[in-house]
Amino acid sequence: MRVWTTIFVLLALLVGAVYVGYVGWNVTDVTMPVTGYVAMTLGVVFTVIVGSGLVTLMFYSSRHGFDEPPIQAAKPLSRGAT
């Protein structure tokens, strides 16, 4: 039951976001110039490139052991201890 509730809530949020996006895109009479579409496309492309690069670095560092905690050296024994 809990899984179905979660799926329903997520689908409702998706439908709401699509509706708000559609209304926000079509409610105004303002037209975007070609340079606006070019700027938006370049922004999306560079964002995807940077995101992909960061995820790739995350997987690389995880698989090559860079995310492991440091190993602590054993404590040296003091000379005065018996």
C-alpha cells in the first residue's frame, strides 16, 4: 500500500509540473528570439556535460579506491611502558 501511495504522489507531482510548464509556456504573448533558444540550448547542453563529467569522476574515484577512509597507523609503544 505504501509503494502505491508513493507512486501516486510522484505521478501527481509529475502531472502538476507538466501542467504548470505547459500553461507557463503558452499563457504569454511574448515570443522568444532565436538567440534566446540558442542560449537556452547551450545552457542545457553545458549543464548536461558538466553533470555527466561530475558523475563520471564520482564513479572513477569510487572504483579506484579514492573514497576509502584512511588507514590509521598503529600507535607506537612508549619507551617507559613495562
